Amino acid sequence: MIPQFENLTAAERDLLYQAPALLSFWEACAQNNVNPVQKEDAIKLAHLKTFTSVPLLLPYYSEVEKRFTNQ
């Protein structure tokens, strides 16, 4: 578990881990339908963040990636 998340409830942690997927979904649906290209780009970006983010955020993006493709 990410140390900064230790004092959060399970629901709060889940919401934080789901936030990138939720925001990407809302963006992909901006035109009242799901844009498959934007969906694919969002999944790729979530995966890339596990390698390219600041070291402090690597554990977070690693957890996000696990949940992102299931959203």
C-alpha cells in the first residue's frame, strides 16, 4: 500500500485509484458516445505513467494500471 493512503478508507483509496480511468472515460464520452481512439490512448497513457512518472508517483500509477483496463 502507498504510505500516503494508509489513513484512508478502502472506498477512498479505490476512488483515488479509479480517478484517472473516470476522468479518461468522461473525456472519451464528451461527444455523447465513447470514442474508441481516446479510450485506447488513455489505456496506453496509464501504462506509460508506470515508467515515466516522478519516482514518488510510481507506486500510485502501478496500482492505477492494475485497475485501469478493467474500468
